Amino acid sequence: MHPVFDINVRQYQPLPTPIDIRQSIPTTDEASERVSLWRNQIVDILFGSSSRLLVIVGPCSIHDPIAGLEYARRLKALSDRIDDRIMIVMRAYFEKPRTSVGWKGLIMDPNLDGSCSLDLGLRKARSFLRDLIDIGLPTATELLDPITPQYIADLICWSAVGARTTESQIHRQMASGLSMPMGFKNTTSGNIEAAINAIKAASQPMTFMGINVAGQASEISTNGNPFCHIILRGGDSGPNYSAADIESCLNKLSAGKLPASITIDCSHANSGKEADAQPMVFREVLSTRTSGNSAIKALMLESNLFEGSQSLKGNPSTLRYGVSITDACLGWESTEQLLIDAYQKLA
């Protein structure tokens, strides 16, 4: 008999169930209360009456939790100074979609060597999120694999669906059942309608296949997520953060009977993938907001302890501390000054 099943599968490596990892790295009542409070505050900024600006800022990806926590402590100190006008949420991105090949993130490859120990990666990610909450910072991530949320979603305050997956039915289904506010990015081509369609879809009840916290294959039925919104990140034709771009997006949201809530990603195609262009984008969008466009609710920045990026090649021990191994980032000093300046302009 010719084999017809698992021809290209090398092995199956059983993973601990979500409930096993949740129990081994437990949350606390205080942490859960913080997550709930922060989610409500984010919703109030995006859709309610809060006049604060939401800023989602931090490393492009977390590859070194020690450096990530040093960054978090600095960010918490800054947040305490500006919290009455700016709500800081820290990026804790563990899954990286790749255009072709490359490091796929801390969950997939926590040892940075291609060994792909998902058990260790899930534990590191969950521990890092718990540490951020203990420090006093709300958490943000991009959810790529639809199984991942069962392991870490109780510790996430805001999440995104990326430009490569906004059109994915699987990710729209996933978003419809998640408990935190979620942003959908326009596609890599710059298509905004796809993100608007995603928001509409994710707001509706859905039924799909997945796993429960016990790891059992399940039929999952959702209520729909009412707190999804659009993220403009530019596209193949260039940036889309200008006042005219934002007005065009607002018209499309209105036509789709969606709330006037826009988040601007200051990196990716909006900055031409140049880290040092992010402050220019940030300032221009902030100027549009302070000139009267209250639909601009949030801004996103990629920032690390030190500016730039480095390649992950060979021995991970040779990597420079606090420097991104994915997209190039702003350094800490530039980030801090940018946010202090924004705080003053929002007075």
C-alpha cells in the first residue's frame, strides 16, 4: 500500500495543554483585575469618552526577556509621568509572520537556534506577560497562530491581527471569540476595505474548529467581538497616515457603519521601514489630532533599549544586548523624548 497520510510530517511532539501551562504559570486575582481594568480603559479610549491618547510601544519582537523587562521598567517610570494624557501599552510580540523565511518569534524558537521548542516558548511568553503586569504595564501582542490564545490570552490587554492575516477567515473567527479589544491592520498592499470587512466579520457570532483549554478539539461558538478597530500601517503604494488618508478612512468606516476610531502604526510602510522616520510620522499624526481630528485614538511605535537592528546569525550569545533581531527600532532616549513632547502638546 502506498502511504497517503503524513507523507511530509517528520514527527508529532505532544505539547502540554493550555490549562497545564496556565496552572504552572498562574495568574493572580490582582493581575486579572488589572487586565480587566486596562482592557476597559483601552475600550474607553478607542470607543468611549476618554480623551487620552493610546500609545502601543515597545520592541518589534521579544527575543531576550531580560532586556525586555529592563525596557519595561523604564517604560513604566515614563508612563507614571504622562498617564493622565497618554495611556502606555507595551508591545510583547512573540509570533512573527515572515514574508519568506526567518526567525518566527519567541514562542516558536525561544533558543534562537532553530530548535523550535514550543513548550519552552509558550512558558517564556506567558511568564513575560505576567512579569509585565506585575511591573504595572498593560500588554499588547499580535496573535498569529489561532491556538496560541488558549495559552496566553488571559494576560493580554490589547491585540492585533497583522497585515498578512487580516483577510484570513481563521483570524477573523479567532478575533470574534477573544476578550480584549483588537486592531486589524490594512493589508500589505494598502487595502483598507479588507480590514473593514474583517472588523465587521469579527463582530458577528461565529462557529469554528479549535481547541479548548484542556487541549480537546472543539466546536467553538462565539458572541462576536464588539471592540475591533482599524490600524493604518501603509502599503505597497506608500504611507497612509496623512490627514487626507485619515479622512478617506473615516469615510469608509462611516459607509460601513463602523465607529470613527483609527490607530496609526508609525512603522512598517508608514515609515518606509526606516526606524528613524517613526518620530516624523508620530509628530505629523499627533498634529492632525491636536488640530481637531479626534478620530485618531492610538499610535504604535517600535522601540527598544538601543536603536537599529541586528541579524540573527550563528551563536545567539554574540547578539548585542537590547537591539532588535527583527525590524529596526527607535532607541530608548528617542522614544522617551518623543512621548514627553507628545504629552506637552496634548496639554
